[in-house]
Amino acid sequence: MTATRADGLRARRIAEQAPDPELPMLTLADLGVLRGVEVDDRGTVTATLTPTYSGCPAMAEMRAEVARRLYAAGFPEVRIRTRLDPPWTTDWITPEGRRLLAEHGITPPGPAPRHAPGPVPLLLSTAPPIVRCPQCGSVDTEETSRFSGTACKALWRCRTCREPFEYLKEI
């Protein structure tokens, strides 16, 4: 089998539809985790994923779901590659992904902090961000828990409409 450009585009479209296991309203493409999809001359598909952080417990599910979809579409050989450099940031979330987060009651992150090349410093104590309520739009909000259902989210509450909501942290 000689792969064509159409095979590469089809493989990409299929991989792009894989949902994120922790934020299922988003695809891996919306989240910016799907970095690339290539088909070589023999028809082998290689999909590249960058985890949201190096210890992300959902990577096994992400790899399995992308592979499952590609195999189901008839691609005989699938490889899933993990790429850590450059590291993922919340800036890679697409505008559609940000819209879907807000639509599902999760405040999308603002711009990621900029760092010099090398290890990313972990800041344990910072001024709280200004977080807009996804229900009513108020910025009169407060953090109630630094962690929520996953390490990348925090639990917040709106003082105006009194609704709790999750906030996806900037990374």
C-alpha cells in the first residue's frame, strides 16, 4: 500500500475527534494535545500527543482512544508517540475548546505565564487570578479549593450568582 495525501488528511480527521478523557466535551485537537498525524509510504499512521503535564494520568486513555479510532477506520499499523518538548501550555487550547469549556461551566484559562527555556518553575504561592463566572459573567468570584476533579482544575464559587464552577488553570 502506498499512502496518499488523502490518507494523511483522513487519519488526521479521525484522530482529531478523539475526546479528552477528563474533559470529554473537548477533543484532543481542541485541547491542543494532538500535535501531529502522519502516514508513511507503507500506510503506518504515527500520531503525536503532548500531555498537559508529564505525569498526566490520562495519557494511557488518550493513546488508546486515538489508536482505537485509527484501527477502526481501517489503518493497519498505528503508532502513538509522546512528545514532551515543547511542553504543552493552555495557550494551545483552540478558540472552540475555550468556548466549549465555558459552555460546560468551566472557566477557560487566560494566557499562560511566559518562562525562559528550561525547566518550568512551579510557583506555589501567587496572587489569585481574576476568574470570570461562566454562568453570569461576574468577576466577584473566590477559589474554594486549589484542586478539583483533576489537578489541572480548581474549584471556584461566584459571589454574585452563588454557583460553584471549575476553573482550568493556566499552565
